Amino acid sequence: MAIETLACPECGAELQMGLPRNSTVRSVAPEPREEPADDRIKERENTCPNGHRLYVTFEF
């Protein structure tokens, strides 16, 4: 697991999130996206330090 530093799309606050090694972050959004058709693309929910919910889409 690799630790990535991400920015909240609402307030810009930084947060750290563990993601699979060799994964690539595709987006950080305030709303969930449609379920991707590719099994190599996943989306995980998280919360920034200011309490905003965000959704991280990544490919591995």
C-alpha cells in the first residue's frame, strides 16, 4: 500500500490516503461517479480534515 497526498475538491485541504502500489489517481470528486466498466478502476470514499466527503477514483 502506498500513501498518496490528495487535495479536497471543496476546500483544498490536504489528506493522505492509502492506495494500492503502482496505482494512478484519476480523479478526486465531491460526488461519486458511475460504476466504471473496467475492473482495474476503483472508487473509494474518504473525508477531508474539514469533514467534506470526497470520492477518489484510481486505476491499478
